[in-house]
Amino acid sequence: MNTYRTTEVATVIGIHPNTVRLYEELGLIPTPERESNGYRIFTEFHIQQFLLARTAFQIEVLQGGLRKKIVSVVKLSAHKKFDEALNLTQEYLEGVRMERNNAEEAIQIVQDILSGEIEEHRFSMKRKEVSEYLDISMDTLRNWEMNGLLTVKRKENGYRVYTDEDIKRLKVIRALRCAKYSLEAILRMLRQLSKNPDLDIKAALNTPLQSEDIISVCDRLIISLTTAEYNAKKIMEMLQEMKENY
């Protein structure tokens, strides 16, 4: 049986030795045995477990409790509870698919709103009225305005007045936020849309600009969820193989 020390594991997996120790502390791998001199001894099972964890955490899906679920999958595998890990991975896979469908649906809703297929009424409202009409909290409306997603005109008395166009824009933002798109991704899309009405909305949402210092699953949502789905299937194959071998 092959055995490895910490630095050898780090070399095989392609991580820093401190990361090897961190995985142990977090319970993502089994506690390795130690030699009389205190050196950790890792086995082939540890190597497979590291590879499983690296696959699981390649894409960090934060929404819908999916992050917590995939961490649990890795910890179950570390304790060789493969059947439980397989069942939980299936739940994770279904959750990823649901989130991707939500993201796709939100984009379709946005396209319908912008094309006028969703009926709009000509009116103007105050913030409290908008909050009740769209079922969006007053604090959320303020947050969206502070982040530049919407600029609302004021009357001479200082009160904000939301026009029909403002309501349409808020419906767009609401749909995309429900699908877990970040404020940065939505703002990027809205800015590009103002310059090009024929914008590819999906591409604008899921392709951060090179100048943006934002590395987030929300800025590559559909791409990230598609990759997470692929990885989940790969994890199930790895778990099945580990179940048979260990």
C-alpha cells in the first residue's frame, strides 16, 4: 500500500502543504495516522478524498444552501459513508439544476418585460406604494438606488416619484435578484442595455468585464451552475468508485 507524507500529498494534488493540514482540521479528509516522530502518513484513500474535495469546491455555489450541502458530501465521504454521500450529492445536483432553471427563467422574464410582452400601466408612485405593489421592502429599494441600479426623479417637494419606466426597471432587477444574480452583474447589464437595446442579456449577465475586480459565482451564474452540475456527476462517479475500493 502506497503511503505519503504531507509534502508528497501537496505535490500530487497541487496544493500548499498548509492546505493539506487545513483539510484535516476541517474534517474534509480522515485523520491520518502518525509515525513515532510525529509525521503524518497519508494513504491512497486520502489522495482520492483530496481529489473529491477539490472537485467539489472547484465551483463555489452559494445560493440555496448548496455550499453547505456539498461540504457535507465531502465530510460523509471522509468517514466512508458513501451511500449517504451519494444521496446527498443527488440532492445537490437537483438543487443546482433548479437554480440554473431559475436563472434561465429570470432572463426570459427580463426579455419579456423589455419587449413589452408583459403588460404595463402608465402611472407614477411613491416609494411606499412601489414597495407594496412589487412586494419589495423599502430598504431593498434604497439599496438598489444607492448601488446605482436606479435613479429616481424627485418632485419639487422632494418626494421620489417612480414612473412606468422605473417600475419596469425594478421588475427586471427583482427577477434577476430572485435568480441570485449579483448587483454588479445586473448593473453591468443595465448599463450595456442602455447603449445597445439588442444586447444579449445572458452574455451581459454572465460575462464580467476584464476591468471588473469581481470574481463571484453570481457574475457567471449560468456558467458556474452548468460547471457545478458537471462536477456533481463526476463526484457521484468518484464516490461510487471509492465505495467499491474502500
